[in-house]
Amino acid sequence: MADILPPNMLNERPRTPAGLLSNAEKDRLIERGFLGLYRWYTARSQETRNWNPDRSFEWLKLRQDLPPEIVRVIQGFFAVEQYAPDFTSSLVNLVRRSHGRSHFQLRWGSEEEKHADAWENAVLFSGQRSPQWIEEYKERLRSQTWELPFPDAIHNLVYTVFQERATQLNYLNMMKIAQGKSEKPQYKDFSDPVLAKVAQTIAVDEAAHYNFFLEGVRMYLYYYPERTLDAIKNVIGQFSMPASALVPDWQDFAETVYRAGIYGPRDFQRDVMQVAFRNLGIESRKALEEGIRKTREVPDFEGGNHKTTAIFDTFDYGAVEGDVRRLHVKIQDYEKEIGFDRFDPTEFVENPEVPKKEGQAADD
């Protein structure tokens, strides 16, 4: 074709096959989705989760005889949350050109700093660490800087899905111990209502964070399936909890958490990875890796989209599309409450790259 077209016409040929969305249009749709999601999230956060780390808990009623290993776990939670300024600033800088994502990261950071303060209060009011010890430990932690685990936005977005779910699980299992519901014999007679409320309150925040990032990954999965599935594969292949390389006594903390039945490799496989996979329409890690391998073996003929089509056998694309549609309905309902729909409504645009099943009309 190139040898029969004038040079000026070569530059004018569209790079996207007719009937398909350009990358610029996909990016615009994802950004609009993030903006609408951010607005909805912020309103809901202010209405339902507006707690204070000092006033929302009866700190003077926290038990002074907490088991040493429980204090060790609380200290570890406090240590990880000390990097909230680094988590926030690094992610804001990475996505600063996106209104919805950058502003959400600021909101997320304001919620994470409450977690840091709440866990620090728990360490202090346990009476088992002096104020001087806490200050010195905090200084030691903050003398190091947390760095992004991946260089690009989509990998870090995927990482936060698994990280938030893992963090939520840690806090939920701490809550069970503090409620006297642990299956571990060493905690059968232990409970602390204050500690249980702290862990539950923060776990609810982490669940909200998980859902925000999950919705974002679903949008990418809908419009950029191959790139997103590849990012998921890369993230789970080298996943580790944030600050694990910075907290000086991390190994001791991790072993204590495991022995307490709070979190370990099996929990990650069963209650983090599989839960996230189920929410993303992925059957299993094996299915993910096999699907990506098969896709890479299919040639990507110019304009034919053979390679892109192959990726749709890797996961339940219909379920993802349904989730993205429901997200947009939620955003649209919120915009109607405010009046945004009259001036600048968010609209769902179907991805025409999806191969239609036999007998299915194009506009079904």
C-alpha cells in the first residue's frame, strides 16, 4: 500500500482501524470514569467515614496488659503507615495530570494519615512503649524514603488493588482477635473492645480504597485488556507488602503476624489474590498466565486485531463490562443529584473491539 500512496497521504491515514476506539479516546473515557468515581467516593467518604483518630476511640480504656506479640503487630502496623506521606506524594506525582486520580490520591492520603495516627495512639496507650521510644523509632523509620514499586501508572494501580486487600485482611484478622474470635488457642481468653474498634474502623477504610482501585483496574481491563492482564501477571509475580524493605525489624513482624493467624502466604493466595481475581473475572493465576502466553503466540496482523481478539478468552470480559456499566450508572446517578448531567455528563461508551458471540447483534 505504501508504494502506491503519495507521501502526504501516508501521514493522514488513521492508525486505528475503522470502527475502533483510538487510544486517545480510550484514555479520555477512563479519565472521565476516574473523575466521576472520585466525586462519588469523596461525597460518600465524608458522609459515612468521617472519623477522628483521637476522639473516635476511648484510648484510656485500651488494655495495659496486651500480649507482647499483639503489641508487636500493632507496632508493625504503625511502622508501615508512617510512610503515608511517601505513598501519597509518589502516587500523586505519578498521576498528577489526571484530575480524578490525583485528587483521589490526596483524599486517600488524608485517610491513610489517620491510620498512621490511630496505630501510633494504640502503641502509646498500650503503655508498653515509651513516648521517647516511639519518637526515636518514628525518626528511624522516616529517615528512609519509600519508592514506587513500579515505574508506570497501570502497574501501580494494579499493585494497590492487591495491597489494599491484603492490608484490609490484616486489620480484619486483628479485629477478630480483639473481639475474642481468634481460632488460635493463645488468644482464646483475650479481647479488647477498643482495639477491635480501631482495627474495624481502619479495615472499613481499606475496603473503600480497595473498591476504588478495583473499579479503576476494571476500566483499564475493559479498554486495554491485554496491557492490564500483563500488568496483573507482573504484579502478582513480585508482590510484597509496602515498606517491607524499610521497616528495620520486618522479618520479626511478619513472623509474628503469621503465628497470630493474621496474615501469611496462604492468606495472600486464598483471600487476596483469588478474591481480586474473582472481582476481575479471572479464573486463576494459571489461567491468566496461560491466556497471556497464548495471546503472545498469535500474530498481530495490521488492522486485523487477531492478537487483541485472542486475549478475550483469558477472563470473563462480559462480567467486566457489566461492572464498568454499573460503575457508570452509579456515577450518572450522582451527577443527576448535583446537576452535572445538565452541563457535562459522564457517558459509557462500549468498546467495539470485543468480539461478538455467534448470533449476537452488534448493538446487543
